[in-house]
Amino acid sequence: MVTARGLQVLRAIVQDYVDTREPVGSKAIVDRHAFGVSAATIRNDMALLEDEELIAAPHTSSGRVPTDKGYRVFVDHLAELRPLSSAQRNAITSFLDEAGDLDDLLARTVRALTQLTGQVAIVQYPSFARANLTHVELVALGGPRVLVILVTDTGRVSQRIAIVPAEPDDGDVFQLRARVSALLVGRGVGDCVQIVAAQVSDGPRPGSMIDALADGVLRVVGEELEEFRQDRLVMAGAATLAKRESDFRGSIYPLLEAIEEQVTLLRLMSEMVADEQGLSASIGRENEPFGLVEASVLASRYDGTTGGARVGLLGPTRMDYSSNLAAVRAVAHYLTRMLEDDDSAR
């Protein structure tokens, strides 16, 4: 059984290993930390930690490094979140305040978070299950092309080109806009998908040219709304993995593949269990079902919905958990506040 001092020794080993990248020995702990006991006593504590598989020796006669289990104990019981400095908070606030819309806000979020932590930053789009379609705009582009613009009350703006059976004139575009708006504006995205499916499910039907044009526009609207309902991630900082390659025991390819595919990270983040602060961590071998045993993922809920979208970090297990968890929590709070302010403004 690990003693209270043994747990503090584990804290020292984690912190020193993160800082130095070097295995930590008993003499180094005595020199760097005020335990008030001899190196021999610290060695006994380390032996108990090793018996509990919280630390391990990477080489014979070397110091010790934390195991995945050791990092888990550190995160759950020993980590003290390090608040961001005033300068860091002000920089984040001013950077995010300049965002033009939701897409820009999330892009700025991951850029700020990866610059702050040096890890891969991830943010999930907020749930569009609660989004309502607030505006539809159609713009004739010449020939059989119509630009379809959709806006939701969560701030998402989407643009896609529809190819229609004939070139519409200004009167056609006016009628099309009025028809699509009457069907969909003010309704939830999920309801809109069903309405569009009912309108176009039977394929082209006999009718006027406006009917044929509307069918072409609605098909594109339906495709775009389906994408609205799908989970999406925005990421930044993938290049940091190459800079930190020495922190990984094996290949970083599975991490790069997960970043490329997104599905794996979406599944992992959806299954992470949050603490009372909304923070969660999945460390090393805990990620084995997702093929990411070399990595840790930290996350925080941010949008205030029941399920909650998440913002987080992906990186090696040797990371500064205290600072990174604090950064994730702070950015999540900023995002929540900004989305709530935006909702109240509307």
C-alpha cells in the first residue's frame, strides 16, 4: 500500500519527468524537493510505487518514470491545476472576441489552445440538435447554378451551390426563396431534414418550372442540413506531434491517422467520463480500444447542453497535465460564455 509520502514522491517524479524528460532518481528527488528524509527512505518509497506499477525503470540502473497508471493517479488525486496568468487570459479573450462567426470562433479556439500548450488542440462543434434555421438566402450565379446560404441561431453559416434544371431569373429566385423559407425558417434542424425528405423523397414530379427548381434547391438544402447534424471536429497543431516524436515509445502514425479520420477521436471523446468540473482525461492504455495507447486526451465540456460539446488536447502521455487541464478548462469557460452571450443577443 502506498503511503501519503509515497504519493507525494509520485507527484515529484511526474513533475520532474515532465520538466526534464529524464528518468528520476532518489538523489534528484532529495535535491529538488523538501521531503526532509534521506535518499534511502525515498528509494523505499519508490520501491513501493514500483510494486504498485505506478512507476517503472526504462533501463537497468536508471531512475524511474511514471507509468500510465501513475499518470492516472496523478491526474485523479495529485494534480493541482495551475491557473492561467493574467496575460494569458487577456490574450485568449482578445483573440476570441475578434471572431466573426461560429466557424471563425472555433478555428481561433484551437489556434489559441495549441499555442498555449504545445499540444494538438481539438474542439467539437456544439450540438445542432437544438439549432433552428433562421435564414435562407438564394443567389443566382448565372446558368443553372444557385448559391444556397443557410444560417442557424447557433451562428453557423453554410454555403453550397445547387445545380437546377434551368437558369432562374430574378422572379424565380424570389419565389424559390419564399417557398423554402416558408417550409423551413424557424424550425429545428432535425425537423427541417424530415420536411425536406418528405418534399423530395419521390424524386422529380410533374409540375411547373418553379417546382423543378425548388426540387433541385431542396435536395441541396437537405444534404447540407444532414451535415449540420453530424459531429464535426476542428483541430490545430498536428505538426507538434513531429516535434514531440521522442516522447512516444512507438510510431505517431496512429495519432496522425486519428486526426485525419476524426471518427476515432469523436468516439473517444464521447465516451470520456467528466468529473464535477466537467474535465476528463483518457491516458495511454486506457485508449487501447481506439488504437491510441501512445497518447493522452484531455477534454472539457463547453456549450452547456445536456451532452455537451467538448474542447480538448491530444498529445503524448508525458505532458504537463496540471497546466494543460487548466488551459482546457479556461478556454471551455470562454467558449461557453461567448455562446451564451451570443444566444442572449439574438
